[in-house]
Amino acid sequence: MFLLSVLVLWAQDQSVLSYYQAADGKKGAELKTALFQIISPHEVQSYTPGVWNAINSYDIRPDGKIWDIYSGISNFTPKDDQDKGVDIDEEGVVYNREHAMPKSWFNEGSNATDYPMYTDLHHLFPTDRYVNTMRSNYPYGEIDPSTKPTKQSADGFSKFGICDPAIGYTVVNGKARVFEPNDEYKGDLARVYFYMATCYEAYKTEGGKDRSPKNWKSDMLTSDIYPFFTDWALKMLLRWAAEDPISEKEIKRNEAIYDIQKNRNPFVDYPGLEQYIWGNNMDVPFSYDHYAEPATAISNIHHEMQPASDRIYDLKGRSVNGDKPRKGIYIRRGKKVVIR
């Protein structure tokens, strides 16, 4: 069954445009700081019930069930199947609140909850509790194709195991362990990570402590405000964002969070914006009202495939068998097609 996630093109909505006006003409690290000053002020939510109420209002599939990004088999009823702390040892039983950027990375202490990232809705997702436990606080990455995943969710939707050394992340004896989300959500998570890098150049805890990413600890992060990401992580995230373009789900989620939290994810509002801060467009001034989406591998594929009729192509531009394609992300008529 094809689930078409039609890309809603960036619309020049005047209220959205004016929101970003102060970043006009900035580029590279200066653009990131300008965006930080725009999106950082927001209404901090409570973890309970605030986060539960939020995700139960907008992280909902078209069939009314919870939109789980880690499991391909879960079928959770909002609220009824929330995690209530009962021991479980299998997938598809309850969902909980996943910090896409693990809270332990913020280095605020195991019991600390008074910092704004703890309840920032942009990086909090409902996920199957069993698979979320599998992820733990490991970095995102890609599993070495020559190895078998140590663990995986049903049908291999999400995987945990040894990282592919080709992406450049190696630790003890050259073997780093990572959690690999499904291709369908890699771009979503990359854009969330770009948001976190931008929104928290500086912040205060409720107790008044001044903090910044210089205090954060992770193999994906440099503990610097810029570039924020280690080289291997940045390259991977830029690629994920290009290969998995912005979906209608992300756009609707961004609007819903803006209504609640009063700040936006600019990397959802402006496709390819990350290229202006970390990528090929770092020397190009940002234009809030005449924005030019940068060329990426995926946009080039879209351009090449536009004249085609109903052929289906993978993300490298290769034609695939449309009758029996494997699960994954494809391009049809210049749009993203997710096959689950």
C-alpha cells in the first residue's frame, strides 16, 4: 500500500515570514544566532500533563491512533495506551515520551527537570516504550550492513547495533553502537536536531543557572555553540535531511507546536535551511521573504523525474520495480513516496 506524503511547498504566509524577518541577510553561524534569538523564547510546558496533552493532540495518525516513529506495528489508542510504569518486555504494548535528543546529553543531573529542553515539544515524540528502551541514550547512526543488528523492532523498522564505519563514527576497537531510525523519519529527526542546535545557544534553568551547549556531552556534539555537531554527525544529518524531505506530517506538527509553545522550527518552515548554516549555502545571505531552496541530491532527483509518468525511483535516481518495491522512501512524479 502506498502512503503518499506529499511535500507541501513552502508557502509565503505573511505571519510566518514576519516571524523570521530579523534573520534577513544573515549567513552561516551568524544566521544560526539570529534564528536562536527568534525561536528561543517560548512557553515552557510541564512534563505531566503538559507533554502528554500536547502529543495526544497532534501526534495522531489519520486513523486516530498514535503516530509512533520508532515502531512499524504499534497501534496505540491516545491516552488509553500511555505508559503508566508497568513492566513490559515486548513491542506494541504502551507508548511513552521520547526525547529525540536524550536528556542525559544535557548534563543537568539525573534528577534535574528544570531546564527548557526537558519539555521542548519539538524534540519530544510518542514512541513504543520497548523500542525506546532499546534506543536508550545512544547516538543516531546507521548500522553496518555487514553485521546483523544487535536488536531491532518488528520487521527491522528501527535497529540498534554496530555503526557503519563508512559514516566516520568509530570508538573502542573501531566499533561504535548506534540506533538507526527508519528511513521514513530520518529527515524529521535531522531537522529536529538542527532546531535543538539553534534554539539552545544559551538558556537558563528555572533555578537561574546560565547554561549552553558547552555543557552538553555526546559523541554527536562538539560541546560548542558552532558548529555544534561533530563532523561525522553533521554530514549524516545533512544527508538525512536531503534524502527525506519535509513531509506534511512535519508541517502540521510544527503548526500545532507553535500554537501551544509559541515558537517554530525554521528547518521545517524553510526547506534546506540547514545548508545556509552548515552546508553548501553558508556564503549565501538568508532571505526571509524571497527564500531560495538550495539544490540538494533529492531536489535534483525531483527535477530529473518530473517528466516521468508513474515510474518509481529510489533516492539515488534508479528506477525500481513498482509492482513489488521494498519498504522505504521513493520518488514518484517528483514527490516523496513512503512504502510501509
